[in-house]
Amino acid sequence: MLQTLWNSRVNCIAVILFAVGFATLLLHRNLFKKILGLNIMDTASCLLLTSMGYIEGRTAPIIVDGVTDVTRYGNPLPAGLVLTGIVVSVSVTAVMLALTVKLYERYHTLDLDEIYMIARQEAGKEAPQ
């Protein structure tokens, strides 16, 4: 009973975190804030997977003393998915930050509207008339 209550609270927190990250991703024009929003969403999905994969009273699936009863061990798949997700998230964040640095070096701003306007002006100047 207590475990079910705890899991429902953790799941609710994960959904709230995902919503905060999604809102940050949609509502802010600053590229760095968008990257933070995406990382918050990723953290929420890792939290949800971890909480859904945990079963109280079960141990890691390492056979000790010849006990092979499946009901004694937890499922290792959620932990593997979370680890893979963390690695992918770090890689994607590194690429996004590198692209953000390059955009800042070229346009001297992180605001998407300003970048778009400057890029359109540059494209208009280069077009043959």
C-alpha cells in the first residue's frame, strides 16, 4: 500500500516535471532556455521509467546461492533504458550547446526571433537583383 502511494507521487512529480520542461521548450525564445527545458523533460522521463521499474522487496538479477526463482529478482530492462537515455541525453545536449555557441558567434544573440530576422536580412542582401 505504501509503495503504491509512493509510486503514484513519484509518477505525478514526473508528469509535472515533464509539463514544466515542455512549457519551457514551447514558450521561451532563448535557445539556452530551450535546451534546459529539453533536459528537464528528459529527466522526467528517466524518473518515470525508474519509478515504474522498481518493485519493493526484489533484488538485482544476479544469481546468488543458486536461487533462480524469477519472483525474487527485479526487471533490469528499465534500468538499462534509463542508462541508455542518459547517455543519449548527454550527447544530444553537447551537440545542441555546440550549435548554440556557433549561432551566438555568428549572430551575437540567442533569441530565435532575432536570429531569424538577421538571417532573412542576410539572405535578402545576397539575393541577385
